[in-house]
Amino acid sequence: MRKMLEESTLADEGYGIETCWNTRIIQHVLEEKFSVTMSRGGICDMLHRWGFRYTRPMRILKNKKSFNRK
């Protein structure tokens, strides 16, 4: 599971077009692939033990020129 989270995307694994993993998706994958049931809080704790941290996605402006007006 850890290697899957580090090296692949959801699209690579066939779980849709989402851009990032989240606890709901990880919960579904654990149930489907490994027949393991875990709470989302337990998954979060496991990810922290493995060294993963929550990061907020960065916003990218479509047109920087309009933002940098003087």
C-alpha cells in the first residue's frame, strides 16, 4: 500500500481521474484489494506513522499577467 501511494496516481491504479489520494479513496482501496476495513482516522494515523503529511493543494493562476497589474 505504501509503495502504491508513493509511486502511482489514482489513474494508474484505475480508481478514476482524481489528482490526489485521500482517506476515503484509501479506505476503498484497502477494502477492495486487501479485504481490510479501517476507519478514516486509523488510516490517517497509519499514514502519519509512515511519514506522510497533509498538504494543501497549491492554487495556480491561469493568467498571471492580470494578477500582476500595476
